Amino acid sequence: MPVVVDFKEVSTAGVESSPVAGALAGLRANDARYFKNKYDIDFEVYPAAEKQESLAWVNEVLAERDLSFASKPLEVAEIVIDDMRWVFVYYESGLGVNVMYSPSDPKKRAVGFKLSDGMDVPDELEGKFKFARMKSKLAGIIRGSYFVVKGEH
């Protein structure tokens, strides 16, 4: 059952098992605010167990770079607007992964990584990506990176 993420009253519900639950909830709220402001869409998250197909797809895309994460996925959000699909996965470690994918436009395919304030760079990403810093009122300091998706998924 989906839960609409409130970016005005940030809640750790659904991510409370994370050691950086407050920052991860802020990261999720930051994503929710983006979609509400840009597309007037409510950002709904599901428990990861309810979105196994979406998780499998994200893992397939990550396999392009031989990436998989040891951390437990807690929540998944999926948004489709016109020809664009976004899938967000929030992991217990505080990592947020989002896949943006347009089947018709190879230039609109990427995987983004966001590290919650207070978490270390996961071993799976260490030395493979450089992270830029961004300050967010909701999430504190977010460190982010990305890669372009090359294959068809």
C-alpha cells in the first residue's frame, strides 16, 4: 500500500531502521518536493517487498556497471510521466538510487546516487564515482553522483 511522502512534515516512517533515518527521510522528502513542484504529482513510496518487479529492473540497470548493494532496500517509488519512467529505491544504509529511463530517447537514461547526510560512501561505490555536494533544507548535505545508462532495459 503506498504512502504519500509529505515534504512539509518530514517523517521517518518506513525508513526508521536506517542508522541515518532522519537524513534519509529528508532525502526522500526532497525528491517528493521536486515532483510536486515540477509536475504537481504526489510522491508515493511502497515497502520494497511490494515492488519486487521494480527492484529487479533497477538491479538489471545497475548490473551494467557490475553494481549491486548489500544494504536492504526499504522503500520504492515509481513515477511514469509521458515517455519517462523514474524508479527510486531507498536503502537502509541511507543510499538513495534513482533510475531515469526513456525507452524512446537514449539521451534520457541515467542512474543517480544520493548519499544521506552522515553516511559513508558505500563500498560498492567507493573509488568508482566522484560525488558532488548539495545543501538541502530537508536533507542537510546530500552527496550525489550518476552514470549514463547505455543499454536497453
